[in-house]
Amino acid sequence: MEQITRSELRKKIMTILYQINVYNSNKIAYNVDDIIHEVLDIDNDFVRDSVYGVLTNIDKLDEKANQYLNKWTISRLGFTDQAILRLGIYELLYTSTPPVVVINEAVDLAKLYSDDDVRKMINGVLDKIYHEKVDNE
């Protein structure tokens, strides 16, 4: 079986988080594991841990995003952009993935799925969170 790259897995995580956002906004019941398996036909700890990590910490992630979204809130972003930003913030704050990798991966996803202004916004927010974290360590 071929190996799936972390970049490809992040794209899957973004898709899963997007789907959950759609279900939540339409008040549709869902099972997180079912959505994961719809999007990814193999078991993957990175995907599972990231999805559950984002969902478990979503209020903290949104609060952190809103702190740095200039005159905006994360709820005003499109569902895809929310998913990219939440995953990036989650990885910065709760994983050992190198910050430069987290930010580059989020920006790469935003290049594919978001417009230029949103890509810059995501990059700026993650950069500020990274610098805040460094300053506090």
C-alpha cells in the first residue's frame, strides 16, 4: 500500500472538519468516526488525533483565532477557511509539529482552497500565534 503524505492527510482532515461544520450548521446528526471513514478508508492516528483534537478544543481555537483576526471573527470565514485555520492553530498549540511546517501546510491548503486575502489572513494569524507562543516559552 502506498504511503500517504502528511500534506495529503491534512487535506483529508480539512475535508472532515468542513463536513462536520456543514452538518453542525444544518443541525444534522453525525458520527465523527463515520465521517473520518467516509473521507479516509484507512485508520490513521494523525487524522483521528487531529480531528478529535480540533473538536475537543474548538472553543479555545476559535478564541485564539478571534484574538488575531483583525475586526473579524472565525465564524465569518467560509467553512473551508475555518477548517484550515483551526487545524493550523491546533497543530501550533497542541502538537510537536515544527511551527514552520504547520504554517507552510496551512498556507498551502489556503492557496488551493481559499482566495488570496484569506490565505494572507490565515498566514498572519498563525504567525502571530507562533510568535506569542515563542514569547511565552
